[in-house]
Amino acid sequence: MTPVEDVRKEMKKYEQTRNAFYDLFDREIPKKENGMFDFDAAPKLDAKEVYDLFFKLDYQARKLRGLLIEARDIKVG
């Protein structure tokens, strides 16, 4: 697989993980009339579920970061 193909593959995984994170919000948090989440009216979220989804999202972002740096031959540091 080429570096660009690797990035595309991981971007798809990132999008899926991000969507899962926001699906939790959509499911658990009501929205205001303007479409913004109404955290004041929301019940308490399951911290473990939020953490699990955030960890997956963060992991995928870090993985993508490395692939992008490699694909673009970016010098870090």
C-alpha cells in the first residue's frame, strides 16, 4: 500500500470513530432550537463510555498524524 492509500484507509477509520463519538452525544444529549447540544438539560453521561470512545478517536488521530508526517516527509522537532 502507498503512503497515500494508508492515509485514506486510516481517514475512513477516523471518520467512523468520530461519528461513533458524536452518535453518543446525539443519543444522550438534547439539542437547543439552534441545533447546539444542550448540556445543561442533559443527563449525566457514562464516563467510561465517553472515555472509551474518546480514546479510540484520539488513537486514530495519533495514528493518522504519523502517517501524514511520513507521507509528506515532514520534519518534526
